[in-house]
Amino acid sequence: MSTSGPGSKFAHVIDWEEAMEQCGDDEEFLRELLSDLRGEVDAQVVKINEVLSAPLNDQSFLLIMRASHVIKGASSNLMCQQLRECSTNLEHAAAIANDISSEDKEALEAEATKVREKHVELTKAVDNYHEMLEAVEI
């Protein structure tokens, strides 16, 4: 089967050649995995969105860290660089926020703002991933 990757427009989203190598040059298998990744990423993003739309509590940042970690691992395996980088950045920001005492309201709010900024970046990466999937008809 010939490789029909997304081309250079989506080079920041996926390294198609590397992803193909990871899948033993089986494009059908890669396409199946990319579709599965979409479902996993979307499910984790819903969890993050739910946390950020509710009042923050002592579990909020831990839940964001876990969801981000899942996205990071799954996207790394399929050479989806932008998803990996953005989820790593969100996980890191949430880890810093998670370590702040709930009594330190000012520091906590400052870090919560950083978490929200990283969430916006991840949302854009997810949108780009969806656009790439549409471009390759997945």
C-alpha cells in the first residue's frame, strides 16, 4: 500500500514516516491506531474540560495531570509531536499547581491561570489533529 500521509502542512502534527515505521509500514494499521487515538484524546479532553469548568478542588490538578499523561503517552507512540508537547506542558503546569498549598490562594490562582493557558494550547493541538485526520480521511 502506498503511503498517503497528510503532507508537509501537518508536519507539526504528525511525523507520518516515523509513525509508519512504528506500524511496520502497515498504513491500514496506522490509520486504525490514529482513529483510536482520536477517541482516547477526545475522552481525556472531556475530563480536562469538566475539571476546568467546575470550581477547583484538591483533586482538580491531579485529574488534569492524569488525563494529560494519557494523551502524552498515546500521542508519543504515534509520533504526534504537537499533541505530545502540549499535553506534556499541561501535565507539567498541573503538577506545579498540584504542589501548591490550598491556603496560598494567590500562588494557586497564578498557577491555575498557567494551567488554563496550557489547556488552550492543547485544545488547538487537538483541533489540528482532527484536521489532519480529516485531510487523510480517517
